Amino acid sequence: MGLFFNYDKPGKGVDKDAPKKKGFFLFFELLWRKLGKLFQVNMLYFLVSLPILLLYHFVFFSVLAGVLPVETETDSVLLQHTALYVTAVFAILWGTGPISCGHAFILRNFAREEHVFLTSDFFEKIKENFKHGIIIFLIDIVALVLGLNAIIFYWSMAKNGSNLGLYMAFMVAIFMMIYTYMHFYIYQFSVTFENKLRAIYKNSLIMAFATLPMNLLLTVMVAVFTYFAFCMFTPIAIILLCFLFWISLMRFMIDFYTARVIKRKLIVAEEATENEESEE
């Protein structure tokens, strides 16, 4: 498989002059060619992110323990599975601060078919974007804690018959959803452009709304694929799955789309504008 062999070079029988694949077909071609490297970058990302992943798991396990009944051994297993599922989906969608800067750079270059040195570029981008990454991570923690507490509080009001509680819970959930979609672009902007953090968040918010239908589809795909993959395994096997390839596989779907959107709508468009101005 791609874990041990290099699929970056055209194999026997591949016409180098053949029309270039696009969209869905290009994604699966790149997925196959980069499969081994996805394993490698995923294991690297998982190990470096482990303290943050454990923090996420602690937060979600604590919240779910207060929501789900744990009266039998079956309930305990369900709680463990659910906490692992939510942790994995959250890590895929929101990332892990500065470590996701290195991860996003590698996956961006895979998507754009650009050369990358896996380990050195991974750590170099973490170092270059460390300040931004730490601030993003701290903002994420605050948003997560406040968002979860607000939803739990307002939902308890709604269960007691408060229409205001239901409305407010819905509004907080919408805010959290949009903030999630911003993370599809935050790290891509961080490693692609030299912008201030305020500009990164502003541009990410614009892109979150501009590509809303696709963002929703990608979120559903990550949630559904992860659910069906995890329901077949024990908690230990789920952790092994996440360590080997799952986080990068799911995130590559997102970064394949967002990296190419940024290149097409911003980089190529800006270059075309500059060329037109220079010709005038």
C-alpha cells in the first residue's frame, strides 16, 4: 500500500499528457498517491498533539458524564465511545492550535500537488506560526467552554418550557457551527499568507459564509464517516485508528477543498489582476 511505496511518480501505463483530473476524481487520485504520507503525517500529528487531544477528551468526557446516564457497564462503554467520537470529530474540525499549522501546511501542499518535506516542514510551520497558533488555541478553549455551558444552560431552560431558552440555545449552536466552519480556513490562511490574526479571522469568517453549503456537506461527511467507523471498534481500536490515519484522512477532505478554493479565488485571481494592471 501507499504506506511503504511511493505513488508520487506516474506508474507504467500512465500517460503524462493525459488530461488532468479535477474535483472528485483528483481527490481520490491524490488520496491514493499520498496514502503512505498521510499515515506518516497523521502519526506525527497525533503524537505531538497528544496533550491537547487528552485535554479535549477530558472536557467532553466530563460534559457527557453529566448528560448521559452511567448506571450499567453498557452505559459506561457507550460513554467512552461517545467521548472518543466527539473528541475525534472536534479535533478534525477545530484542530489543535499551533500543531494544526504544520498539519495544514502539509495537507495544503498535498492538495495543491506541491513539494513538501514532511517532518522538517511540519515543525518549521509550527515554529513560524506558533504565536498565532497559541492564541487561536486559547480562543478555541474559551469559545468551547462558554459555548458548551451556554447550550447546556439554555437547553435546561427550554426543557422547563422557556421559549427564550430554546431560542438562545439555537442561536449559540448556530454561532458554534459558523465558528467551526471558520476553522476550515483559519489554519490555511495562517500558513499561506502573512496576515495579522484579526485579518485571518475576518477572512475565515467571510469564506465560512461564502462556501457555506460545502462546509455543511464536509461537516456531515466527517461526522457520519467517523460514526460508522468508530461504531465497529472497541475504544482501544478507535485510539489506534486515530493514531494511524483517521484524523488526517478526514481533514484531507476539508483541506483539499479549502486549499484549492483559496488558491483559485485569492491567489490566482490576485495574480491575474496584477498581470492586467502591469499590461496597462
